[in-house]
Amino acid sequence: MKKRVVLLALATLLTLSLTLAGCSKPADTPAESKEPEVVKVGWIGSLTGDQAVWGTCELNTVKMLFEDINKNGGLLGKQIEVVGYDTRGDATEAVNAVKRLTSQDKVVAVIGPNASGQAISISAVLEEMKVPDIATVATNPKVTVVDGKTKPFNFRVCFIDPYQGAVAAGYAYDVLGFKKAAILYDVADDYSQGLTEFFEKYFVEKGGEIVAKEAFKFGDVDFRPQLSKIKNAGPEVIFMPYFFKEVALSANQARELGINAVLMGGDGWPSEVLLEMAKDAIEGSYFVNHLDFDDPDVQEFKAAYKAKYNLPVELNGYLAYDAVQLLVDAIKRANSFDPVAIRDALETAQVKGITGQINISKDTHNPEGKDAAIIKIVDGQYVFQQKYSAK
Amino acid sequence: MSAFFQQLINGLSIGSVYALMAVGYSLVYSIMNFSNFAHGGVIMIGAYIGFFSMTAFKLPFTAAFCFAAFGAGILAVAIERIAYSPLRKRNAPFLYFIISAMGVSIFLENIIIASPIGPTFRTYPRVFSAAPFNIGGVNIGRLDVTMFLISAISLAVLVFIIEKTRTGMGIRASAYSLRASALMGVNTDRIILIVFGMGGFLAGIAGILFGMKYTVYPQIGNITIKSFIAAVFGGLGSLPGAVIGSVLLGIIETFTSGYLSSQFRDLIAFVLLIFILVVRPKGLMGKITEDKA
């Protein structure tokens, strides 16, 4: 009896799929002969794993923006479809995702990923397939330039680590007047190492002293051994260039150990979750950010996102927004969906994004001269202090 | 000198977290002879049960604690029934159990990510004051003390059950030989369920305490790799071994970071681990070593 039911179900399925296949065939053929009506844009980033919070926000943003564009008649008369793949925060997965996007989905450009490790590893595929990529929050210099050579198909909308490290060091020494700094960093992470290197370099150049430099490894939850050591060195400021989960944990533990030094960090900090997790511990701390969240320019997007997804916008959302702006601008100026033409247009892009003016430099493929925003945490709020540039 | 004691306290506190997790591993291992990698997933679910009991349902800590412990216990039993019991009935090789366990662990992590709970980090409301006890320049967190006491009490109760009760005798007999115990009339199926239930119960406690101390997120289970290693270090299958191995690992890690270099922490801890296993393959207090996976 059981077998018969299964057989019946199988037969029904087969018939159904045949009919469906039969139906879809004629619809497909004319589309293949002409240019496709729908143009695909790729996105990659983490949808699972530790960085899923940011990846999800990026993909939501990219989808939301292209839905709006489609509603308003599309781009160059075409509807845009967003194809997003999960990299699980892994460089190999990122390469696979880009291979799939470029060879199978035939996307005209890729947006993302948010992390440098993944953005660096995808260059070879991009160059082979001749498809441009705009990274969102990948701040490592090597994303666009390696050994003085600019990678032809990699672009980004954010400023880079040396700049961020220099801004933090400059602000700590010149504006806040700190002379003794300690650094706690993630030894297994490119981003954290990059910021550490340049913070140290600029802080020492200015005349400051690094009294302690301690490392942990991604995935750690307890930082008290390192913090106890830092405490004995007696710094005035502790630089914490890593992401908000670890920031929250290490800040709480620092206060628990009786450390009163001011904490400072980079763009891995800003998050609603940080405030929720470590409101008291990070009171009075500073961090370098890509934008001021209260800037009137970003309010419209912030509200639209909140209305659609009922979630707060993470930092990545704002940069994903600008990545889309940059891409749309390039496609319009190229007046074509040819990936190489888009690439050429990207090289000369000058777009007013919501995170600031983005003037892509032909030599570095970075947005040059973008101001950093210094944010202080006051009464559990992110309070914008000033725009600050390192030079 | 106070720096030394501060690091010692840090090490003990990290070690006691490992211990609570390692005991659950060891318990299941002693009966089933395989490494239950799903344990991390059960800990994670326990942490979420505790979190939502306290936030969404506004229950007091003690109630949340019981829910987390019993909820995780029930989950562990369910996992045994669904993922291991069918393998057991077919006398499947141990490798299959391990793969099944990994499957469960990945499933649990992803079900949370895909559910409305999502991948966000969550923070427990504060139950214990953040202000630490300060004894002679050494800061001891209130939560650490509580954790230490709760761990010690749960472990004592566990040892009592295993050493002094009839069920405990069944567990000890089954740990010695599952087949022989079955022949002697021990209901091994029931014993296995009880062991998973107790392992899950401890996982739930570990989950809620870990969540309160750090944070709750779907990848909490990953930390159990450390406690698994601590269990091997102490001798898999031995409960005192699991506790001692965990505390030692915590202290070794802390002192490496504190006195050598934090970059070398895992390197030194694990070189020592390999050294101990080479010199003494059954771990510090392990029982049997042959044919275990």
C-alpha cells in the first residue's frame, strides 16, 4: 500500500514537471535569442556565521534599492535582479560565490563582500571573468592595490585601514592628549592587524608610547588574562580595533578588572548590539567611523529600511547603499551593461554618497580624501564629535 | 604578587566554564564511547532558553535556570532518540555516530540563524552586580563566584548520583561494558537516556551561565572544542579527569597570555596537550583507551 502511494506521488510529480517544463520552454527561447530582459547584479557576503548580522543588512539594502529602481522603470530600461550568495565569512567560499555569479548567473557587476579577507581573494576570478566588484566595508589596502599595482576590477566605497589607524592615533594624541596607549587586537584577523600596525606607527611617530600590545584570537570570549597585563602597564587609552561582539566582551571585562582607561576603536564598533551589550563599559569611549548616523543625508534611508525590514540599519547598510549608487551611476554613464564598460566608468566615478563624497581615484580605486567621523559614546548614545582627517 | 593571583583567578574562572561543558562530554563518552559533538548545540539552545525565559517571559533567574537545564536535558534525550538510537540499533560504526553528532550540531546552529531569533548577539539582563569583590588588589567577579559554586554543586550532585544510587550503579556498569550490563539485566536503553538527560541538563546549566557571563549567539557551541580538548587532556570518560583537565587548561592558557605572550597562548597550551597525550595516552585520569573514537 505504502509503495503504491509513493509511486503515485512520483508519477504525479513527473507529469507535473513535464507539463511545467513544456510550458516554460517556449517562454525561454525568445529571451535567449535577444538580449535578456532582466539584468543580474551579484552580491556576496556573510549570511551565516559570526558576521551574518552585517551581511544580512547589506543584502537587504541592495535588494531594497534595486526594487525601488525596478518600480521606477528599471535601469536603462531593464529590470535588475539581485543574486546574493553567502560566503559564510570564508575566503574560499567567496571565491566560489564569485565564480558562480560570473560564470553561471552572468552578473554585470558584484557588490560586496564586507570583509577584507574575502575581498582580497576574489580578484583573480574577477580579472579572469572581467567583471567589476565594489567592496563595501573592506578596508584593507590590499583589496584594491597590491605591491603598488592597482587591481583592475576591484573598487570600494570605504576608506582604508592605514587611514583609519592614523585617524585614531592622531585624534588620541593631538585632540585628546593621550601619551600612553595600549593595544588589544585580534591576531587572526587582517583588519585588526592593519589598524594596529598603523595606529602604532602614527602614535609613536607623534611621540606617544605603546605601553602594552596584547593579542587574542577570533572566537575568544575571555580577555582577562590580556587585560590584566594591560592594566599593569597603566595606559591612558586602550585601542581596540576589532568587532563589536569582542569589543563588548573585552570592554565589560576591562571595567570588571578595574581598568578606567578610555577605550578607542575603529569602524568595527558601531552597532546597536554594542550598546545593548556593554552600555556602561563603553561610556566615554571614542571610535572612528565612516559616517555620522545622525547626518540628515542618511535619515531617509534609515527610515525606509526600518519600515521595510523592522530592523536597525547596521553600518554596512550605509556603505552598501553607496556601493549601489556608485554602480548605478557607472552603468548610466557607460550607457551599457557591459561589465568592462562599467569598470571603465567606475574608474572616473564622482558620486555624492550618503557616507560622503566618493571620488574614485584611477590609481588606487579607493575613494580619496573621504573624511572620517569621530564618534563618542555619551549616555549610551553615539554622539558625533567632528569630521577628522589624518593629514 | 597581586597580578599573579589575578591571573590565577582568571584562569580558574575560565577553567570552570570549560569544566561544566567537559563533564557533559565525558559523561556521554563514558557510556557511548563516541564524542558527542552535538553537545555544543545543546549548550547553545540552553543559553537561548534561559535568555528568552528572562527577557520575553520576564521570569526570575532561578526559574530561567531550571527551564534552561530541563529544556536542554529534554533536547539531549530527543537528539539521542532521533539521531543516535537508530544507529545504535543497527550497530553502526562509531564514525557514523560522530558524523551524525556533527550533523545535529550544524543543524541546531542553522535552525537558530534561520529562525526569527537570527544571528544577532543577545545579552542577558544583569542578575548579579557588575562590581567585583576586591580582595587585596585582586578583582573577583560576583558572577564568577556564583558560576564556580553552581558548577561545584552540580558536579557534586552528579557524582552522588553516579556513586550512590542504583541508577548510578547501572551507569557505572554500562560504562564498563554496555553489552555485558545488558546481559546482566540492566536496562541499557534507559541508562543511555538518563545519561543523555543528565549531560543535557549540565549543558543547559553551562549554557545559561556562559550566556550570562559573555553573550548568547548561535556559534556558542564552538567554545566546546576547548572543553572537548580539556576532557581529552583530563582523560575522556573520567569525570574528575574532565574537571581537572579543564581547570588546568584554563590556568595554562591564562598564564601563557599573562607571562609569555598572548599570541602563544593556544600554541603552548596545545603543545603541552600533545606532549601529555604522547607520554600518557589515556590523559591525566583516563580509564580505557582502546577502540575509542
